[in-house]
Amino acid sequence: MNTDDLNFAYKVRHALNEQLDELPASTTDRLAQARKMALARKKAHVEVPLAVRVAKTELAAAGGGFMSQFNWLGRWSMVVPALALVIGMVGIYQYEQQERIADLAEIDAAVLSDELPLNAYLDHGFNAYLSQSE
């Protein structure tokens, strides 16, 4: 029920309670009989067991003994893979940088060993020539 329905229900109950003393006895008896019938038809309240959700699973011996030696493993189980990932990414970056430096050094060596006029270095298509010559 939304708040408008609840407010309406409270207003109706309040209005009925105000006029309760002025109702005739026959109406009061009929209302009491209708209430008894409604309560008889009401479904029995069945208690449903609550499902409990366990956030952390542990073995029975987790409080001490053999398993207490491996408690640090649970703490580091996310740190170690993340650290390995970062080290791997840094290694890949360094490798790619070394490959790029080697490629540039090869191009520089090829340019310096050729006998080209100075105007060739000013030409915009010179980079295309270098990439085709590889």
C-alpha cells in the first residue's frame, strides 16, 4: 500500500471510531459477526525459517592448529596476482620501448649510411620511402 491508501484507511477508521457510540445495536451485532467470519477465513500464520547467508566460509579447525598457518594466504590472495599483473605490464612496456628504439636506430643507421641530398630529408614523402624500403 502506498501512503495515500494508508492515509485514507486511517481517516476512515477515525471517522468510524467517532460514530461508534451512535450505531444501532443491530448494526454492531452484524459488524461483530462479520469480523468473526473474516477471522475464521484468515489463513493460519505459518512461520517460515529464515535463510542465513554466510559471508565467510571456514573450516571447523580455522581457529587454530594447522589452518592458522595459512591465514596470511587469504590476505595476500588478491595482492599477489595484482602485483604480478603490474610487473608483467611494466615488462611488456619496457620490451615495446626497446623494440621501438631498435627500429629507430635501424632507420637512423640506414639514413646515415646512404648518400642522399639534403632536400630528401625535407621531403614529406621521405617517411613513406623509409617505410617501403624496409
